Amino acid sequence: MDRIEQFALPADAAGTVTDVGTVIERMRAFRSGWPPGDGVAVFNQVYLTVTEALGRHIADGAFTDREAVSALDVRFAERYLTAVDTAASGGSPPACWRPLFQYRRHPGVRPLQFALAGVNAHIGHDLALAVVDTCRTLGCAPADLEEEFDRVGDLLVLLEERIRDDLMPGPDLLEVADPLTHLAGAWSLERAREGAWSAAKVLWRLRAFPLLAEEFRQRTDGAVGLVGRCLLTPCA
């Protein structure tokens, strides 16, 4: 863990966590406090697994710019951690996260749906904001982070693959007519990644116009939240 923490963000950088190790510790704490069937716990577990893998890749020197990757991962995860803290304190998290928190104990929603809804919220809304946050932290522009964005995106593909491998029911349980088949096939990680990168570039160009930037963020937030509600349609 020490090899990861050497890429901690500056102490005066905005945010509640400063390194990948702290992110992992927070996610592990969540895991120990939630029952396994909890919908947020389902997403937390798959996200934790990929974050642990990312931390190992950073420590092993798999990335050209380890500082940039660490900053992007921390700023990205921070959005999820803040949503959890907000919901736990009785507040209202961003619209993209609300369906997952509202349906987290619904008996008719399957684990795969919880996981996809979490990924949808995190990539569809949070990732673009994390890119802008990282640019402000490091004093760069989105174009300077494109390579790191793509490399992290490759790990997110592993996240989706793990979700489908671990949580998709076996062929004996999942028939073509099962609604879960259609829900799982309707959402695309690749399209979400592309949308997040485009949104990040728009938000960066709007940084001198905060009211317009916030309106754009809110509309994105609402649209992603609507997709999340669809993904959490009870299938049982």
C-alpha cells in the first residue's frame, strides 16, 4: 500500500480522500457494514475489486503517468464515496445515484441490476466531473489526460466483464424471454465511456460559465438517473 500512497494528492487539493489506498479502505469499511444482499453493497464489491486491481497496476508501474492515473481514480471514486455519505446522513445524493439507494433492498431487483445501475451512475455522471476535477488538481486540460482516461477505461471494461461473469444467472436460469436479458443487453459501457469523455470536454469549455456548466451537469444527472431507474425495473 505504501507504494500507492506515494502518489497522494496535494494536501490542499479539494476532496475528502487523497490516495488510492484511502479509497480502498473506505470501500472495505462499507463492505463490512452492509449485508451482502444490499444493492449498494453489490456495486461496492465489484468496484472495490477493480480499484484494488488498479492500485496494484499503479504500484507495478503499468501506467506511464502514475500521478495522473492516481488523481483521476481518487477524484472518480470520491464522487461515489460522497454519494454514500450523503445518503447515510439522510441527504439527497445526485439524481443518478438515487435509484440505487431507493431500490437497494427491493426483493424483485437482481444483483446484476444493482451492479449495472451503480456503474451507470458512476460513469454516466461522475466520470466527466472527475476528469474536470483532476484537470484542476493537476493544472492540465482533458486532452492531457486522454491516454490515462483510456487506460482506466480498459480496466472499467474488466469491471463490466466481472459483473456479468459473477452476477449473470447461469443459462439454466436465464432464458431469452427473461426481462433481465434485455436490461443487461440494453446498457453499453463503451457508449457510457464515450459519453463521459464528450461531457468532460464540454464541461471544461464551460468552466468560465458556471451557471451553464451546472445546468449541463444537472441535465446529465437527470438523464443518467432515468436510465438507472430503468435498469432497476423489478424482474421478479
